[in-house]
Amino acid sequence: MSAPDIFDELGERDVALFDELPLWSSLAGQLLLEHVPLTARRALDLGCGAGFPLLELAERLGPGARVVGLDPWRLALRRASQKRETWRVPQAAMAAGDGARLPFRESAFDLVVSNLGVNNFADPDAVFAECRRVLRPGGSFVLTSNVTGHMRQLYEVFERVLGADAAALERLRLHVAHRGSPDSIGARLEAVGFRIAASHVREVPMRYASGTALLAHHFVRFGFRPGWEEVAAGSETMARLSAELDRVASEAGELRLTVPLAYIEARRP
């Protein structure tokens, strides 16, 4: 298989086209918006990207709130700012920064949210500790995450394709194992001083006509294929994976993957 085009996160053209809707960003965000407390007056969206759920949360909290979005991705913040001006959401603001070193004073917020951020944090425990620091006592930290079992149908096929290649199977195991479970994420939050207040889990389907369609999907090309190609360590293995996924889809009438999503709400005592 030919190498996919890679999304250029530093290219203004590509960032201008970036959309949060594909795959489960919007699905996890909807789960967050279904349960997030709406009493906050000062809120932080950690890892806000191009403005979701930052702007939606700001609008739902209303004009009396102040919601700050923080992300190291400056071009995405620029796009979020353009949306804020166009949609007239003056209660939203953006800042560039690192979740492990938040540029805010202690007890600055009533609410901190992070939609699908935990798997992308280099040091989640440091980020969680910082979130606790910037929350007032009684404040809530709400996160959503895809968790253990994510796309398990694909990884079962991947394992079959790798066969007896022990090194590749170990790469696959490590690739899959970095995702936590609701219990393991909750334990990490409690370890830095949070108390778990609520947890909700939902499994959502992702359906494709074939493996070829999955692997050609634009978000999959830049969000997942690079990692899968590292596991495969060769275009021939990726071609076999595509063919086996196509076979599975042909027999079943579709390629159906599932993504378990978790909403976890923790409080600072």
C-alpha cells in the first residue's frame, strides 16, 4: 500500500480544513455535554484544539460564565478564535500552554474539562495534579476518553495478520495497552487527591464498507495509520491487514468496529 498523506498540523491550509466531527470526538463530546455540571462560572477546557467543546460549553453555560480553552496547538487556537468572533461567544477565551504546567493560579476554576485528552498527555499524572491545583475546593474535573477495548475487532484481525512475528506482536500489545480503563483512570485521579463523583460508559459503533474504506479515511490516515504502520513495520503487512479487513467486511456485510467511551467526573475535596 502506498504511504498515506500526512496531515500537517503546522500548515495553515490543513488546519483551516480540520473538523472535530469525524469519528468519536463529537461522540465523546456529546457524552461530556450530557453529564457535565452546568453551574460553573469559571471553566477550563484542557486540550481544546480548534474549539470543541470549548465554544459549545461556553454557550451552554451562558453569558455570565468565563471559559478558557488551553492547547499547545497555536494554529488550532487561531481557528477557535475565528469561530468565537463569528459565532459571537465573548465568554470564551483561548491560551497556548502545556497541561502539565498550567499558566493559571491555584483555585482559578470551578470546572475543568478534557475531551479525549488523556491518551495524548505525555505525563497524565502531572496534568491531573495541575488540574487539581487550579480547581477550587469542591470544583469538578470532567474527562472523557476512549478506553480499553477500543476498536477491538480491528486489533483481533491485526493479531491474526502478524501471525508468529513475536516482535510485531509485542509492538501491537504495547500499542493497545496504553489506553486505560475507567477504573485505572479513576485510580490515577484519586492518587493525586481527587474523589470520583460519577462515571458513565457508552460503546459507540464505527461502520465502514470495507477495510480499504477505513484505512483511506482522512482522520484515520493521520490519527491512527502512522501508529499501525509502526506496529506493522512494512507496507506488505499493511497490505495484508487491508485485505483481511476487506474479507471480514465482505463476509459480514460491513466492517463494524466499536469504541467504548468513558465519562469520569472527579471533585477536588
